[in-house]
Amino acid sequence: MIVTRTPYRISFFGGGTDYPAWYREHGGEVLATTIDKYCYVTGRYLPPFFDFRYRVVWSKIELAKDAGQIQHPTVRSALRFLEIERGVEIHHVGDLPARTGIGSSSSFTVGLLHALHALKGTMATKRQLALEAIHVEQTLNEENIGAQDQTCAAFGGFNHIQFGEDDHIDVRPITLKPERIRTLESHLLLFFTGLSRTASEIAEEQVKNTAKKSKELQEMRGFVGAGIETLKGNGPIQEFGRLLHENWQLKRTLSGKITTPQIDEIYEAGRSAGATGGKLPRMARVADTNDSSISRLRCTITQ
């Protein structure tokens, strides 16, 4: 039996420039980190004594005789993509709910591909997993989704990720002094809004608006460099929060589905309570207020 553990991610800046419709023409980049909340996938070859060849356990329990009968699109696509001929059993559990804006679907895709490669006796590289997950989700599943989630899940860590016009992906780890990390940690809070949406649904309108939002996307890309410069400098960490606030005000103009009156109310309540800035990509975020390690980054920078 194979067990994989794949992290979820939190994105700070550059979201929106990681969509192929944008970076294949202009290039893109994001500043993002993975957190210590995970997606777990177990996989094994199924003994040939059952009247089904596939057993897939997620929010449903699926029993299928043919891969084409599997309802879960990623499982169905991944089995076909890797040409898994033998029957398999796949079981998925996660530390956090689905559709909460932390890249959970891509973490599952990366973890699943990792497990299937291991079943075949091969060890896929981080880059291979990222590129294959992007292919499964964007091409085979035809989802409106960017490329940062798969890359973050496959590589892990706190990274500056650049997307080239030729589909090349460059991952550069962010290295900070221990005291700067502690300062950042002490000013971060991560909250669960209780809301959820499918990323592809929200992204569909955003992708359609790409050509009309060139100025905004270029400006959002610029926040990546500013964020990195702030973190590596010695100035007040509140500047990072101010950048988050400016970025959020810009991001919410990309699509009418980015935010809602309820989300705006929550965000303003945080600002009124002393937060410098924050971000609520894809409708929701998850919080662990009992521990603020670097792997649990997010939502607001307090004063």
C-alpha cells in the first residue's frame, strides 16, 4: 500500500497571473507558501476477487468495473493518463474541508499522481508531478484553473514561482532570517469564513476578463517583487499587510465572483479591529489560531 501526504497552499501575491491565458503571453509569477495541513491519498492494487476493478473513497464510495465509469474526474483522468491497467483502490482524506481556497483539489491531484507512480514502481520528481497535475486539471479535466496550486503542492515550501511564456516554471525558495520569520508569524492570522466555492467556477469569469484586465494583472504581478523585498528588508512588517490590502482591492475588480457583501463585511471587520490588510482568494480561508508557525500563514497583518 502506498500513502502520500501533500500540503495545501496559501497564496500571497500574483494570483491571476498563473493562468495560461495570461502567462503564455505575458509571463506570470506568484509568492506563495504551503502549510502544515495535508491531503492524504492511499492507494493499492486491488486483489482480483471482487466483482469490481476500482474502489474510490472520497466524499462518495465508488465501485466501478471500468475506469470510464468512475465519477471523480481527477481519478478517472489520472488512471487513464498513467495507463493503470490493474484494478486499484484509492482512499482520500484531508485535514481541511474541500473548496476553501487553499488549493485542495490540486493537492489531491498531485498526491494521487504520486501514489500511482509509486504503485508502478517509479518515483516522480517534484517538477514532473507539478507538470502532470497541471496537464490533468487544465487539459484532461478542462478546468479553469491556474498553475500555482499544483506547483506549490508538488514542491512545498515558501516560494517565488515564475511562469514563462513557453510554459516553463521556475521555483525559487524564499530564504528569510529566523527573526524575520518570527516577526512575520506573530503578525499573521488565518480564518475560516465557513464559505466554499469551486475554484474553476470563480476563475471562469476571471479568465474571460483577462484581456480587459491587463493593467490590473500587471500591477498585481508587481506586488510579488514588492512583497519579497519587504520580507527580506528590515522595515516594519506592517508594510507587507499594506501590500496585501492594496492587492486585495485590485483583485476584487477582476471578477464579480471574487467577493460577496458577506466577505466584504468580514474583511472590513478585521480592518476595523486593527488589521493592516488581508486577502480572501476564492471566497474562503482556513485558520489555526492556536499555532502561528510559518507553515500556517495567512489572512491579516495586524498592527
